[in-house]
Amino acid sequence: MAWYSWFSTIYDQALEDLYAPHRERAFSELNAGHRKVLLLPCGTGQDITPLLPRLAPDADILCMDLDPGMLAKARARGSSGCRFVQAPASELCSHVEAESLDLVVFSLGLSVVPEHESVLREALSRLRPGGQCLIFDCWAERRNLNSWPVEWMAQADLSRTPFRILEAECSDYAFHPLKDAQPLRFGGQLYVATGTRV
Ligand SMILES: C[S@@+](CC[C@H](N)C(=O)[O-])C[C@H]1O[C@@H](n2cnc3c(N)ncnc32)[C@H](O)[C@@H]1O
């Protein structure tokens, strides 16, 4: 069984309450009313409920993830506007047309997917000019005592800095450390970074 298929059996119980307030805070950085949305990787769908009130009522949300176990949980909580695709993030261009999206959300994903820099660049190319990208993730500029367990459990690399790509390639770049999130609990600093495609 793949790691995340096993993890999917306890993921929501273990992590949903811990991350929920910080997810909400991160999504408060979104512009209102986006319609065509990519959620990558969607995991068990913990983003869906807090995202919906910030999107257009007829929003079309493409939820992509590599793992069937995580996707099965996401499907169970998806709304009518959600579509689900099981695919590696590296194949996103096969599933999304260029300049077609209003919003891309990467939640706790770019620290996990192997080809994170090319995936982010490809996602930006799928945004329409004026479209928004949001990264909600964890950054260990210096690893703390909990970084290794978190990296092991999530198969993540918390030293990654994908927000630098947003800074270089987008307008309206903003980076906010989520100050209520204790770095020792998360293995690093939770943050939200946003940018607008030029
Ligand atoms: C830490 S979870 C985050 C899930 C969700 N975004 C959240 O915030 O709860 C990381 C997710 O990345 C997915 N994943 C790992 N490697 C991937 C890849 N190469 N392509 C797509 N998804 C991948 C896993 O299946 C898992 O659902």
C-alpha cells in the first residue's frame, strides 16, 4: 500500500483540527469570487469546505491528487462543483488548459510533490492573466525538533521555498507567516503566500 493510502485512514482525525484555523486564516488572503479553481494536491479535501464561501457560487473545482485513498476521502466531502482526477502533479498540463484558471491553491503540497518547482511554474502558466495563486505550507528555515517527524510522516521537505518563485514571477506578491501557529508544533513556520499572474 502506498504511504498516503495508509495515511489517508488517519489523516483527518490526526490533522484536521490542528490545521483548520490556519487554513482559514490563509484563505482570508484570497480575492473573492474565483470560478475556475485547481486544488493541488487535494488530499482528503480539507480545503473544500473553507474555500467554498470564498468562490463564485457556480465554481468549478478540479481536485487532483496522486493517491486513491486520499482522493476517496475528498470525493466523500466534495460538493457538486468538484471534479476529481487521480494523477501526479507533474501531469497537470494534461488536465488543465493554458490560461484557463482563476485560482490555483497549493495546500501543504509543494513541500511534498517531488517536482515542486516545475509543477508550480506549470500551474502559473495555467492561470489566466489576473488569476491568483495561493500557497499554504510550512517552511523550516532552520529545522526544529519536530521537523524530522513531520517530514517523515508527510514525506515532505520543509526546507523548500516555492514562495520565491511566486515572488519572482507574479505581481501583488505577499508572504505572511501565520503567527498563531507555533513552529515547534508544525516542524517549521506555517505561512501563506499569494501572487497574481501578470
Ligand atoms: C500533506 S498532504 C496535503 C493534502 C491537502 N492539500 C491538505 O492540505 O490536507 C500531501 C498530498 O500530496 C499528495 N501527493 C504526493 N505526491 C504527489 C504527486 N506527485 N502528485 C500529486 N499528489 C501528490 C498526497 O497523496 C497527499 O494527498
